[in-house]
Amino acid sequence: MEKTPLFHKQNISEELVDFLKNQILSGELNPGDRIVETKLARELGISQTPVREALRQLQGEGIITIIPNKGPMVRTMDLKDAFEIYSIRAMLEGLAIRLAALNASDADIDALEQFFHRMKEKAHDDSVPVSYLLDDSFYIHDTIIKLSNHTRLNQLYKSISFQIALVNRILGSTSSKMKELEQHWELIEALKSRKPDHAEEVMRRHIYRSFTEFVVINTREEDRFDYGEFLWLNRS
């Protein structure tokens, strides 16, 4: 774990929540790792009270779990978690791109397309790791959410954004630059079509594909099962 960060906020526990989330996304903390309150407080040079408050918040967000006789641990993500996250994403992002296709300005869509072309340049630069493209991919999704101009949709998306990022970290281990380009160019094209039904279908298929990749990565072939409830996301 990294050495003490500088805490500037009045409420240290809030900054500690962000710190621990970054540790998880960076791989410093992994699913199943224990978090010892006393050790964490000592390493960060703070009292146990804000540590306890931060862990309580992370537990409420479903990021850590309290195991009897073991204490706080980073929660592992199972197929039920993946199904819930992806099915919510499909609904929110399907609606978002539908609204964006109808209402986003030409300038907004052009700006996103130009961002994609810069992303494409990175893909052909051997010095740029695939993780940079994963960040760009997330930016494209986040921008489409914002272009929906739907306040409550934005708020709902923000509430699950960390869990989405955590899933992306897992999938990122098998991603490639070309894969990121191909799968996100289809979203730009869907926006440019200005056809809301088509755009929504493209987004839902995009997210369904990620869900199936998560299932393949995280289960043995003999243990896989069919989430029939999710098939409607892949409808023609």
C-alpha cells in the first residue's frame, strides 16, 4: 500500500473513501484482501475513527464486506454482481445514447469523434499501454451519459460508476487496443446516425458483449450458465 497521502478535506473519511477506491482500481488492493483498521490508520497517520467511517461507507456501497472473525475485506465480484451492474448499465446507457442521438448538437458529436481519432493515434503508438485506451473508452461512455442532458440519469450513473470501473479493470486484463477502437467506434457511428432506435440497440449489444466476456473470464466452462433474463438486451 502506498505511503500516507495528504488529506486536505475537512472530512477526512470522504477523502479516505476516494483513496481506498483508487487503491482497488490500481490493483494495490484486490478482491478478497483484508483491510486492517489499526494498520491502515497507522500507515496513514490518522486516527481509527475516519478509517471506520470510510469503511462503513464502502460497505454501504457494496465495495467491502465484513467477514466474521476476519473483519473488512474487499468484496469479490460474482456473476450476480456482474449481471446487476451490466443490466443497469444497459438500461441507463441505452437511454442515454438514445437521447444523445436525438438532442446532442453536431458540435458535441464532432468533438467526441475528434476525441476518438486521438484515441486511434494512441492505439498505433507502441509506447502507449492499453490501459490508456481503457480510460479513453470510459470517457466516451461518460460523455454519452452527459450528452443525454438527463439530470437524474447522470446521477444514477454516477452512483454506480465505481463498480463499472471495477468491472472494466477485470475485463481490461484481456483487452487490446484494436478491440477498444472497434467496439467504441460503433458507438460514435450510432450517435452520428441520429437514429435513436438504432443507437439504443448498438449500445445494448455493446454492453451485452462485455457481460458475456466477463462470464467467460470469471467462470469455468462447465460452471457457466445462461442468464436468460439478459437475452432481451441482445434482441434484434
